[in-house]
Amino acid sequence: MAFESTHAAMASEAALGAAHAHAAMIPTPRAISAGCGMSMRFDAEDDAAAGMLARVCVDARGLSALYREMSKTEFELLEKL
């Protein structure tokens, strides 16, 4: 997930960290343009599961986007949240 605001990133870290132990805040990869420069990486079984996990972050609605990592330098936008 990439965030447009630091507030959305920090709120999502708290919400998703409680729901998913393997979530970590990282600098936003250069291939993704996002406002605040913070992103969250987490593992999910598939795109649907990733979307469900991302929706736990209610404070990030309208301020985040969900991406799938295709390679270390390529990312695919799944949805704007």
C-alpha cells in the first residue's frame, strides 16, 4: 500500500499491524508515485485477500492505493482505496 499522507500511513500501520503480523512500513519504491513517501508491505494469499487486509485501514480511505509487486522495480496498481 502506498499512502498520500503520513497520518494515513501511521494509522494503517497500527490497524494492519494488529491484524497482520507480517506488515512493515517501507519507503515508497521509486516506481510508485505517492504523496508522503511511506508505504506498507504485507503478504497476502491473493489479490482479494490483499484487498480485504487493506480495507482494515479505515483511516486510509481515499488516501492510499494497493499495488502488487511484479518484480523489484515493477508494481501493478490493483485499486485506489
